[in-house]
Amino acid sequence: LGVAARLERRRDAVLVSYSQLQAARRGRQSAKRALENSLRGKAAAAERRKDVERAKVRVADLRGKVAEEEELLSELRETRESLTRNLDKEAVLLRAECAL
């Protein structure tokens, strides 16, 4: 074979090697993107779980506050009923005094 033919075959071999390297690089880049996407998805899921846990704590806190408010409301109702009874008693006494 002549020098030109050997150079042509060597050039073809280099081109094939270069094409294989490019394909391998694209494969690695694709795998890297897939891994990054997976990690982003896992991070987002972890953040959602944290949000859910924070929401659960907030709901428990609000339930406690609601229970406190209901207890205060109950006490206020009892106080109002007691005051109403006392006023009714005083009204009866005043009417009796006025009738005298």
C-alpha cells in the first residue's frame, strides 16, 4: 500500500475512534442529566415531606389553641349565665321592694 492509502486508513480509524468517544461522552452526559434529575426529584420529595411535617405540627398547635379558646368560651358562658341569674334575682328583689 502506498503512503496515501495508509494515511487514509489511519484517518478513518481516527474518525471512528472520535465518533466512539463522542457517543460515549453523550452517554455519560445523558446519565449525568438523569442522575441530576433524580436527585432533584428526591430533594423536592424530601422538601414536600418536611412541608407536610411542618403542617402537621402547625395543625397540632392550632388544635391546641382551639381547645384553649373553647375552654375560655365555655367559662365565659358560665359567667354570663351566673350573672344573668344574679340579675334576675336582684330584679325580683327590686320588684318586691317597689311593691311594698
